[in-house]
Amino acid sequence: MDCKKVSASRDTMLDPLAAAWSAVPGESMQMAATPLANQPSTYIQASRDEKKIGKVRNLLVQAAHNGADVFFRLSWTDDSENRTVTDTFMFPDGCGVLIPLTGGDPPIDEMGNKDAAVNAWFWRADMPEGEAKNTVAKGLGTTQFFEPSPVAARGAWGQGAWAVVFARPLALPAEPTQSVQLAAGAAVKIGFAIWEGSNGERAGVKAFSKEWRTLAIEA
């Protein structure tokens, strides 16, 4: 997967509907349901059918940077716009980006392990406009949130599809234990997740990219 260098501003690229995204190539990837056996909650393991979770199975990812900030645009088909919790089975739609914190090959399906942490950026449709979460995990059920978050995100739903853009400075040298360090000309592994709120998906119940992809950041 290529992260294309562009000249557009941060504000422009943060707009999921900006014309500038039409010049950024996209990569389609197959998503899969997270294994129920990996869920830390025995209730979730017993109450959910693995064949019915991970509803979103196709995701289009575009990646770009302008020398200062990196951007990921995630788009997928979704017949319903879910922005609130309406009952015990309806939750907000969401998406995430996952990158090994210090390189290596942590298990993507277990959110890393004690020896290899992962940095995850998380957006949910009920978050205030422009906000996204920055987290670090060292295995299932270990997610730690950091505030203030250096990650921003904006989402737009229309014509049966979501488009969400994440933005963050390439490097955050003051946050080596909280944020992965990125640089033009470098390559990192990357993964993605989607939560379909109308399908009762939340927390560890989601669709995810089963294998790490290599992201090449254009110099």
C-alpha cells in the first residue's frame, strides 16, 4: 500500500469529500470477523454468532501525506447511518487504524502482546466533530487511551456509504510510548477495523484486516 505525497493542506485532506482525494490511489481489502475465541468477555463469546459479526467485508483505503501530516481515508458500504446508541443491540458505526508501536510483528488479531505493543487510532460516529482517540494496547483487553489525542478524524455518510479521514502529524517525538513515529521514505505495517453499529458491533466485536499490510510512505 502506498502513502502518496500531496501538496494539499491538512484542512483540505481532512475533508472526506474533498476533490483532492480523487488523485490518491486506493487499495481494496477483504475484512473478516474478529474470532469470538479472542473476546475477553465470556458473555460475548456465548451470546454472539461468529458468522453474523464483522458485517463489513470490503474496505477501500487511501493514504497520503503532505510532509507534515499523514492521512488515511477509509470508505465502505453501509446502508444505515448509526450515530447513537439506541438500544442494547444498536451502536454507533466506527473504524480504526492499527500500527505496531515500535516495529516488529505483533499479533494483529490480539492487539499486540506484552512484548510488542500496537498503536490504534479510533473514530466512532458519536464523537464530536473532528475528534478521534489515540490508544496503545499490549494484548486483548489492555487498551489504554491517551489524552489529549494527536489524532483528528472527520466522517461523512451518504448514498449508503461512509467515508472517514484520519489525520495526525507524521512524527510525535515527545510521545514515543504513546504514538508510532512515521516519516517520509519509511515503511510500516498497518491494519484496519470497522464496526457496524446496526449489527451490534462494539469493542472487540468488529471486522478487521486479518493480516498486516506494508505501508510505503512516499519520500
